[in-house]
Amino acid sequence: MAMRDTISNKLQEAFTPESLQVVDESHLHEGHAGHRPGGETHYRVYIVSNAFQGKSRVDRHRMINAALAAELSGSVHALAIQAKAPGEG
């Protein structure tokens, strides 16, 4: 299974989001730290979930990082996160 799918599945299970997009941006980081041939190292996540209601930006990032702890301690080098609650602009 591709890492993008693994990340999507874990976030879907953990947060039951209204919307979720996981973008592999590894190709943008060729020659930079953490990049490996074949990619699957740098990702951007856009997620909207009720689980983030009333949570600070830092708390939302911590929640996502905890859900993806295995991936972040393994092959994923970087994860950019945009996490919102429904109705937030």
C-alpha cells in the first residue's frame, strides 16, 4: 500500500473527517534533507473534522502527529498540516 493511502486510512479512522486530502509533495524536495529515491517522504494534509472543534492549532497538530506516529518515526520525513473544524474559514 502506498504511504499516501496509509496516511489517509489512519486519519479517516482516527478523525472521521468531513473532508480529507493527502498530497505527496516529495517531488518538490529532491536534493533536500529526508528525500529518498522513490519519494513518499514529504506530505501535505488538509483535513476538516469535528474532532478539532475547540482545539488550538498546536493541539490539532499533536493529535494528527499522534495518529501518524509510526509513519513519522519511519519513512515520512515531513508533514505539513492544515486542520480545521467544520465552518472554519
